[in-house]
Amino acid sequence: MTAHQRKAQRGGFVMGLVAGLLIGLALALGVALYITKAPVPFIDKVPQRTPEQDSAEAERNRSWDPNALLGGKPARPAASAGGPAASAAVPGAPVVATPPATAPASAATARPARDPAAILAGAPTPAVPAAPPAPVAAAGFDYYVQAGAFTRTEDAEGQRAQLAMLGQQARISERAQAGRTVYRVRLGPFPSRDEADALQGKLQGQGVESQIVRVERP
């Protein structure tokens, strides 16, 4: 291959390359124009608003009355907390009745009501009876009939057995006295001194010595 042929082949390749680039640019420009003019899905399907429609909607919003649904009454300004407008009833809302505040009871209300005619006639005001004083609880006492005090439990048990044979039920209680334990045989308790005296007299009639012991109730 001669130099002239190689030069002509190289020139043809460059021309083909330039022509390919131009054709590619033309195709890309055509595709771009097609995409910009073609409708976009989910967007171009929404009808476009015209300027006349926008101006008409703005006019309607300017003359819109928020209180049109409340019977055509004009809107009232919002009142502060506790003001008269705060308690205005809203149509359709339930009405809650507030119970009236009751005045605290005082000593004056405890007085009996007077007849107006009696007041004009100068009748004296009836005196309010004073409350009776509360009774003071008196200290109560229980009464026992003691049939002996022994230093040995055997003697106390024997005395209780003797009383049991006479039909009397006694109990033995212990108490420290003068550094030693004393066992007391007692019958009771009785709420009154008369009952204890009656039992003492009965025991004395049966030959049992005894004495009355008074113990303060706890």
C-alpha cells in the first residue's frame, strides 16, 4: 500500500468518526426534545389550573365567613379567661349545670327563725338551750372476795378445793410481796360492792374467813 492510499484511508476514518459523532448528537437532541414534550405519568394527568381559576378562588377565600354555619351570626372576639364571653353557650354543646356555692354553717344559722309579726310586736327572742355538759367518766372498780393468801402453792390449792366443795369457783393469782411470792385465792370479780359483800357473808356462814379487795379497772 502506497503512502497516498494510507493517507486517504486515514482521512476516511476521521471523516467517518466525525460523521458518527454528529449523528449521535442529533439523535440525543431528538430524544431530549421528545422527553420534554411528552406527558409525564401521574403528573401531567392532573388538569392544569388557569390564572382565571386561581383569581376566582382567591376572591372566594377573601369573602369567606367562618361563622356562616352558626346561623349567620358574626364572629365574637375571644374573651379572656373568666370573662363574660368565656361562659357563652355553644350551639349543640351539652349544658352543664353548676351547683350554687353553699355558705358555711355558722353559729347565727343555728338560731331559731323568728316570726316577723313577733319582731314587730316586741316579743323577746327565745333563748337557745345550751348543750348539756358531757358526762365525766368515773373511774370504775372491780371487787374480789379473797379467801386467803399463802406462801405455798399446796396451801392455796387446798383452799381452792375447799371452796369448790362449797360450790364456789376461785382462782389463784401470784404476787411478789416482801421479797417472796404470795399465792392469793380470790373469787370474782364483781362489778359492785354489794355483790361482793353478799358472797363474803355467805362464806362466813360456811366457816370460811375472807375479806373484800377493791381493784381499779384498767
